[in-house]
Amino acid sequence: MEPHFVPTFRLPLVRKGLPALVFSMAGLLAAPALAVNTDPNETLRPAMSLEGNYLAAYVAGSARDTAAATTFFREAIQIDPRNQELLERAFVAFLANGSMPEAFRAAERLSARDASNNLAQFALSVRALKAQRYGDVRDRLAKATSNRQADLTGTLLTAWAYAGSKDGKRALATVDRLKNERAFNQFREYHAALIADVTGNAAEADKRFKAAYEGERNTLQVVDAYGRFLTKRGRKEEALALYKGFDEVVPRHPVVRAAMDAINNNKPLLPTVQNAQDGAAELLYGLGVVGNSQGDELTAIIYLRLGLDLKPDHPLALVTLGDVYERLKQYDRANEVFARVPKDAPVRASADIAIGQNYELLGQGDQAIAHLQNLMKERPDDVEVVMALGNVQRSRKQFAEAAETYSKAIQLIGTPDRGHWILYFYRGTSYERSKQWDKGEADLKKAMELVPDTLPAGKAQVLNYLAYSWVDQNMNIDEAFKMLTRAVELAPRDGMIIDSLGWAYYRMGRYDDAVRELEKAVELKAGDPVINDHLGDAYWKVGRKIEAKFQWTHAKDSNPEHEDLIKILKKIDNGMDEATPAAETTPPPAIEAPKQSGG
């Protein structure tokens, strides 16, 4: 079975669970899920009729292809400019696509017809804030319909408008109107701190930063903004303590490492937010991250696009927008966004790596390799770049080359810390797949030693891979069984891990137990050829031969590797009496190492 390609993880940058604004018109772009295949190199041509353009835009919207939706909606509203519903849908598409002049023109028309149109007033208030028309910001937000989610966004934007007018007292009073709810508290205190700092109230800023930090110590924005605030006031040891605390939980985050290096080398750290426009952009960025973490891509994109209109070079907003496009599998658009990350931003290295990995996901493997090799020449000591090249090589089944590349990364790190477990895990799996089991086993054991308990999904993956490899070779069965039982406890919804436990039962001759676990695994990962093959073998052993052939047929139709397909076909024709069971040659389950979570 081919291991999945796993990109270098980038971290969620704000605590999950904060409410995102539910736009009253956000659903206008959405449609029932329809299959859409858009070639990024194909020039889109508008249809000849209103109906054709509307249908094309509707289908594109269902796939979150905002570029295509924009093209077709633009043509449609030219044909029928008085159609209110059409204009509303086009407005959302323009916003999500970052076509801001068109979006603002549409918002003006919509707000003229209906002054309580939330999203139109919201977008126009952001435009007014950018132009420093702070009274206009407050007037427009006051016209929008109030609800719990809109209250968070509208209240904080209003507060930033007061801050822009140099009225710090009213700005803080506005922030404090937000209800004392757990979901709101950190957002409220964080922006109160930023507003107090911008308006020159250092004592209040210190108090509010501390409250935001105590509410959740592992939120990157809070840690970084508070650290910068403390550094500016000469409290460098306190700032370093904040950054080190975050680094212990989320090792090697580039923003944190860059800040610590600056402090240690007596270099200045500018404030996160220096004016009202920066503050509003920070608010919209944070809400965009929340939308992304909650799976609401459209809302996330709209927030991020508006925030980037205020501050086009916001590095973390760009990285997050690129992440959203990656989630939508729009890798070409993700690369366009990542290329906009400022060259001097700490996260630019991660963006460059992501560009290379996305070339691989776009089927441009040679370009991916060339891009990452060029990055290695530019930054020969960057472990993340080297690891990314190894990841691409591994995804292309160049396992021996990948192991060699990971070895270069491991040489660069010197003495490994817990954050380096994934390097040993990747090299170990590459050794195993390239038939160098002794080396692979040693690396997997090292990964097991390093992976922290705070990453249960990561620990489950290492347990699973090592134990499955033992089971597959009829080695250390009892110990492997214990490890797999533990892995299932850590990741009870992971079909691949449950498959491993089922196969351990099979190798122990406990076929009824194997059937029970493998049936669970098939329910969780129905289309996996190896799991279906395993279940077929287990069914055969308990006498359920018709069901066994059904599972093997399903495995055959699920794109197994060639050598597995040959064995599956033999079992379909002859049963297991004259065929080799799956596990005698099946490699360990696919590598799905988790993203680390720091927020």
C-alpha cells in the first residue's frame, strides 16, 4: 500500500471554538455538492445566456471555485443588472475571490436597496476603515442586524474605529460591551490589549494582555503580541519566558523562534499592531482562522480577503488563506497566495516549502523536486526544507532516496528533541519500504522514544507502524498486540490502526476477533484495498467464503498495488487454500502523521 503524501505541518494559529460570524448571505454562494473539474490552465469563457452563466456560477460555487464563479456571475449581472438575488450571489463570489473593487460596488448597490444587509454593510465598513473614515465605519455597523455572532465582529470593528479616532476610552468601553462568555473572553481581552497599546495606555494593555494570556497560554497571536509588548518595555526575560513556554508545547514554530532570536541578539521587535487598520486586519485574520478550523471555508476566505484588503502583506493571514485553498484542493490558488508572503517573514520558509509540496499534489513532481532542491541550495541548513524534499520523494515511492534525504535532516539537527520524532518516523518508514528493516526498526523505536504524550495521534501512528511491521513478520506478536491495543485507545476512529489490530488477531489465530475488528476498520475506511483484503482473509478463515470473495472483489476494485492485485485475483479464483494471504507481503499501513496543534 502506498503511503500518503504528508506535507510539512503548519500550525493552527488561534484557539479553536471561538464563534465565527455566520454571514446572512454566505449560503448564497453554496450549492448542493456537484462534481467540478476545473483546469487551472483553461481559459474560462462566459456562456451566451443568463441561464447558462448562472448555472455555471452555481456549479463553480458549489466547488468553492471562486475564480470561476466570479467570471460567470460577472457576466450574468451584466445581462440582468436588476436581479437582486443574482447580485447578492455575485457579491459573495467577488468577496471570496478577492475581487474587491467589484465586491464593494456590489455592496454599495445592495446596501442602497437594503440598509440592514449585514454582509454589505460589514464589507463597506472595512473599506471605510481602510480610508480612515471612522465615523462612517460606526454608522454602517450600527445599521447591520444584530445577532450573537455579528455582535462579536461588529463590536470589535467599532472599537477599532474609535481607536482610529484616538478615543481609547470609548474604544475600550465598546470592547467591554461584549458578554462575558468563555468563547469570547480571549478575543475580547486580546483586542482590548492591542487597542490600549495603540492608544497609548500601556498599563491597561499590560493588564489585558495578561488576562488574554492566562485564559489560554498556547495561542500564538497572544503570545507573540504580548512578548513584543514586554520586549519594547525592556522586560525581555518575561518575554522570553512566554516564548519558551509556547516552544515547549509547539516546538520550532518559526514566528516564536524568530522572536527569541531577536531578543537574544538585542534586535528590535515591532508591535503586532501599530494602528487601527492593523488592528482590524488582525481581527479579521483571527476570525478567518476560526472559520477554517471549524470547516467553514467560505466564511474563512471572506474574512481573510477583507483582512488582506486592509493589510495585504499580513504573513499569517496569507499562510492561512493558502491553507484554506489547500484544504479545498485548489493547490494552484494556494501557491499564488503563498508566493505573496513577504520574503522577510518568518513563515516565508514554510510558504516556500508548501509551494513545492503543492506542485507534487498538482502532479508536477519534477517541478516539486526541482523547487525543493533549489530551496536546499538557498537554505542548506534548513531542516524543514530537507524534510519536505524527503516527503516528496517518499510520496513518489523513492524510498531509498527519501531515507537518504531524511538522514541529511537528522544530521543537521544534532541532538534531537521531542519535536524531531517525525523525522525518525519518516526515515524509519522509508527504510522499511526500501527493504532495510534493521535500520527502519531502530528509527521507529527512536520515534517512539521521542514522540510526546501531548500528541496522542502521533504516538498512535508510531505504535501502529512499528507493531504492524512486527506482526507482518511474525515477530514480537504479544508486544505488538499490546502496542496496537494502546494505539486504538489513542485513535479509536482511525480505520488503518484498527485494521492493524485486527490483523494482529489474525496472525495470532484468533479469527473471530479479527473479523470483529476488521469489520470496524472497513466501516471507517470503506474504500481501502488492504483493509478489504484483510477482512476477506478473515472471513475465509471463519468459513464465510462467499463474503470473503466479495471483500476480495471490493479490494480488487479499489486500486491496490500491483503485487497485491496479483494475490487478490488468485484468492478470488482459488480461495485461500492455494493462495497467499494478504499480510505475507503487504507493507505497513499508510503514513498519516498528524498535524501538530498549537492553538
